Amino acid sequence: MIAETQEVIPALEVHNLSASYQRKPVLWDVDFQLPQGKLIGVVGPNGSGKTTLLKNIMGLMEPDSGYVKLFGEDLEKVRHRISYVPQRESVDWNFPASVRDVVEMGRYRKNRLFKRLKAQDHQLVTEALERVNLLELSQRQISQLSGGQQQRVFIARALAQQADLYLMDEPFVGVDAATEEALLELLTEMKNAGKTVVIVHHDLQTAYEYFDWTVLLNTRLVAAGPQESIFKKELLQEAYGGRLTVLSKIGDLMARKDFPARETGFKEKEGLGDG
Amino acid sequence: MSSAGFYIMATGAVIAAACALLGSFLVLRKMAMVGDAVSHAVLPGIVLAFLISGSRGNLIMLVGAAITGVLTTVLIELLHKKARLQEDASIGITFTWLFAIGVILISSFTGQVDLDQDCVLYGEIAYVPLDLLYTSSGTVLGPRALWVGGGLLLLVVIFVLVGFRGLKISTFNPEYAKALGISTAFWHFSFMGLVSLTTVVSFESVGAILIVALLVVPAATAYLLTHRLKAMLLLAVLFGVLASVGGYYLAAALNGSIAGAMVTVAGILFLLAFGYSRWENSRKA
């Protein structure tokens, strides 16, 4: 019985959340729940409030109204179970730090900030670096990394946190195709280990393939649910308005998915290359 | 070397070292101009505390001025965030206004006492050896400014050592620090409080105009030469000390302002580092 009730606790509940920048509403009455153990995309056009949603979940912004529960609790109670991966552009990569320095920040805690990291912390940092394949570069200065490598540094830092829920803001931006594939593999591994991963993603075309669930956002919540229930013409049109080129491309993509016998060659790859 | 010369250099060195440590984080936080603003805006705090307590260099004066400094950063942020003014404009308004109030206070209320405008603007480190501390039995302990500066340096070193991780994470990625539950406001205000305190202590020696050079130039020089935060802090201290020693000898040779010479040497060191890093980069490429 107990095990069953634990299963049902959603990883994330957002209740009637509204938020604004300078009185301009960015999120309006957004309300949804996300299950544990899934790979979930937050998708919507530019300026649809995706990043704002993550910031509100992480308490980095005061919402105008509404509240958020994580694993059925307030953020403060479960902070150690949540890991946030900000956008890569949000920091100055010329900061004098090595790859390892940044990943070690994943082991910083409020009440242990004055103490040295323990051997176990260093072990977790090494493991995290290994998982994103950056161990050889661990002493490199972070400005000397490619965009994809910098993104992997952020993900390693999140991994070192040993969380259960990961909130990632655009982890695929500025990442080459090979890294994107490797990242996706890592995310799937995390999901299989029971972690919940929520990803803000701007590319509708790849979103359909990458995630199990999607939150479709355009200031208001358009829909949230498993892929099949979200990728419908009416819903996508509601989120993206009349941008039919996007929609017809998605239609193509879905058709190809549904009928895998159709020719798949570099053409499809080309379509996926965005970002 | 005369003991007066040694006292001047030593006082300059401890102040420059404290400034270099804090200045490194100012530079990395892209707040160099906030440091400039604070160094000017503490003036009314200093004058008010001086008028109330009637003497310079006591604890009330230090604390009063440090509070003004933190208030400045709050005011800048308030204008920037609430009035939606650009950050540089907020800085420009805040510190000139506070500084102007300080200038008025000095010129109209402190005419007869020992706090003159030249000293406030340019500092006078050459007077340091004149204000000595004695033990009760009459032994010379050294200049008061050296002791105050030394105490400040100790405080800054302890703060940077103990708070190293907190300063590092809240400087590099404040949002992530917040997500971990770390109070970036605590780090911001304790850091800015210490910057204000440093500014006030350094005031008499190098003055309001040149103090920002000690905060920024050695730190910027070190930033060009290393990719490690710890190395940057150590190098910045080294450059700060070199600037004050070199500045003393330059001033002695030219018979000019010591504070001016210190900053000139710091600038020359920066140019050398800039040339070196350019050469180093072109060699690698």
C-alpha cells in the first residue's frame, strides 16, 4: 500500500501559477502535474514563458499568484532532491575556473559552505565528469570549451547534486549533433534510474521524438500530457498560432514516425539538425 | 630607508592588498563601477559620523561610512530594478548625488576642523607617519593608519578564506546558488559592506578618486594573467603591493603625490600584463 501511494505522488505540481515581468503577464493561470520517472519537455514559441516557469518552480522569481509543489512538498523541504540547470548563456564563461571547479559547485550546500568538500564529494564529482565524458578535460579553463562541452559541464554539475528531479533550461542549444545524441542517451539513462527530467526545449520537431511527456505552453497552459495526447494539430495550432510551416513539418515528422517503412535518410537528419 | 618611508610603503601595501582581494571579486561580478560609486558615496557617511563624533578614524566613523556604502548599493539596485533605469545610469545618479551631499557637508560645516577637501579627494598617505600610536610606556607602535589597515586586511583575508566557496558560486552563477538554497543576498551585502569599510579605511591614504584604481587595476591585471581564481587573488595582491612600493619610490624620485604615483605604477603593471597576454595569445594561435 505504502509503495503504491508513493508511486502516485507527482514529481511536480504547478497550481494556478501566474507570473509577470513589469506587469506584463508571462504566465497566466498555469496548472498541471507531472509524474515521476519521465522525460518531459516544456515546449512553446519564443516568449511563451518556458524559462519563467522554471524560475518560478525553483523560487528564483516571486509568482503573482499560485504555488508549486515538488514531490508533494514545498521547495524548501525537498531542495536537495531538485537540480536546476540554467541556460548556458546565463553565466560568464571567462570566469577563472576549471571544469572541475564548476562541477564541484554541485556539491555545495548552504550549511556546508564553510567546510571543505569531503572525499565522497570529490568521488561524486569525478563520476559526474565521467558520465558526461569530460574527465580528461577536468582541469581545462571553462572559456576554452566548445558550446557543447560547456553544456556538459552544467549537466555534470547537476548530476553531482544527486537529485531526483532535474529542471534543465535549453540544454540542447549550441550543441552539435553528436553531443545532442550523447546527452539524450544520458537523459534516458537517468530516466531509467527513476529520475524525472524536465527540459525546456524550443524545437517542436525534435520534442516529439525526445520526450515521453510534453507541457505545451503559450503564456497559458495549452496542454500537458503524454506525447500522443499533445501532438495534435488543434493543440499545436493553439500554441503556435497560424505558423503553418512549423505545423506541416511536424505533420510530416509524425507521419514518418508512424510509418517507419518510408524512406529515412539524411533528409530526416537534416530536419533534426536545428539547434 | 627612513622609518617614515617604510611606514608609508607598508600602509600602502596593506591597503592595496585588501583592495586587491575584494577588487578581484568586484571585477568578476562586473561591479567595478559600483566599487567606484561606493568609494564616493561613503563621503556623506564619513562627514556625518565625523560631525557627530568629532574625531576621525574611530569605530563609529568606520561603521557609519560602511552603512552608507551598503545603502548606496541598495539605492543603485532600487533605481535599476524598480525605476527601470539602466544600471550605469543608476550608478551615475546615486553616487554623484551622495558625493555632492558630502561635499556640501564638508564645505559648510567642517570649515574649522581637520577634514579638508583635498585630503578627501586625493588622500595624503605622506602624513601617515605623523600619526603614531604609542604604548602606555611610550614605545612607538607605528602609525595608526598601518594598524587600522592591517586590521582591515586581516578581516578581508579571513572573509575571503572562510567565504571562498560562497563568494565563488554567488559570483559565477547566482541563480544556481539560489537554486541550491544559498543566500546570494547575504553574500552580496556582506561583500559590499566589506568593500565600503575598505573604502573608508583607505580614504585618508589614497582619497576618494584613486581608491577605485586600487580596487580594480591590480585585480584586472591578475585577471589577464591566470585562469584560476586562487591564482588571480594572489597575483592581484602581489600587483597591489608592487604598486605601492614602486609608487613610493616613483613619488620620491619625482617629488610628487605618492597616491598618484602608486596608481600610475599599477597602470604600468597593467599595460605590461596586457602586452604579455596579447603576446602569449598570438604565440598560441
